[in-house]
Amino acid sequence: MTLRTLWTLKTIMSGHSKWANIKRKKGANDRIKANVFAKMSHLITISVLEGGGIAEPENNVKLRLAIDKAKSVNMPKENIRRAIERGFGPNKMMLKEVIYEGFGPYGIFLLILSTTDSSNRTTAEIRNFLEKNSGKLGSQGSVSYLFNKCAFVSFQKSEVNEEAVFKIGEELQAFDINEDESHFFVFFPFSNFGLLKTHLNNIKYDLAEIDYLPTTPVKLDPDKEKKVLDIIEALEDLDDIQRVYSNLG
């Protein structure tokens, strides 16, 4: 029995393989964008701020994962160091993480993760963007109940075999494991995010981060899907936006 068959019996959600493939392609595109280092810098700084000023990756799980993500886009060590320093001390940045909720075209719901030093500016920017693209900004709680917060880790098939991934999934109490041509994708409860390093046993992974999965994914025809993906990509290009989650299936 293959890994895909085994976990099809256990999964409580669907559509992850397509989602993960889109996510991976989007990550590759991000590497050539001019503002990617600024986004990574904010992600690192907010990890220190939210971690109570803890600037040691071994003692701050979110910071460690943020640094790993920054390294994956070849962010220089000096940039990483400065981003960490902006998270504590008298010269720390007044950044905060804000999750906005909104509506796109064709019945698509959006969770928009931002890091900002001015929520008023960011709110206005997101509202204007959505209204210009057949959407609108929602109130707190308007769509978040339609997403499940979880964690996500991916592995290259050239680096790890199916049996090892299945074992990691069991240890992390994963609710789904999926795959595409080159990667395995493991989805597990957010409460186990801090245990990731413990259960990896030095196995190399590509990406690990918090995720929001829709409880009821929506399928669109190719033309409508492309329009929504273009809107999400343009939204993620805004300086304050880190990630956009949707219920696109």
C-alpha cells in the first residue's frame, strides 16, 4: 500500500497536493521579487517581538523557522542579524502581526497575514485593493471560522524516503500526508508545531510553517481560478503582506 493510499484513509481534508504545488511554485516566484528580503526581515523581527525578545533560535521556535525560511531565499547572514536586532532593545521596531479577513470574487474567502507598523495604513491599502478587484474587506470573524489553523512541512523526495515521512507523520499526529512529483507534504496539528525538530531526527526538510486550510475548498473553472490566483499574487506583492490563504480548492 502506498503512502498516498494509506493517508487517503485517514485524511479529513482534500486538495492539498494541488495547493502545495501552487504554494511551491509561488515560493519559487517569490525568490525573484525585489521585496522578498524585506518580507523575510519583518518575519524574523516579528518572531523575536512575539517571542518576548528571545533572539536565540534554539529557544524561539518561530524565530528558528523564520530564519530557515530566510535562508531558503538566500537572505544574507548580515540581513538576518539586523532583523533579529530590530526585535529587542531600545531600537526595536513596533511591528505587529495582523490577520485580515476578506472576500474575493466567485465566492472565495481570504485570510490575509500581515506584519505592519501601521495597521491603519495596511487596512486602507488592503480595502482599496480588494474593492478594485471585485472583493471587499470583511470584519473580524467573518471568514476565519471556515479555516483550520495547522502546521505544514515539506520534504524533497531526493532527500527522504516514503517510510521516513510516514513515521514523522505518525509522530506528529498528522491528519494528512500528500505528494507530488518531487515532494512529500505533511499536515499536522498546530499544537505539535514546536515538536517538529524533535521528531525530524536530523532529516532535512524544505519548508515548515503555520498554515490555514479551508474546511470546504471551492472549485473554480480554469479561467476563474487563474483570475483568483492572480489577485492573490498581487495582494502578496504588497509590502506589508506576508501570506494570503484562501478556500480555493
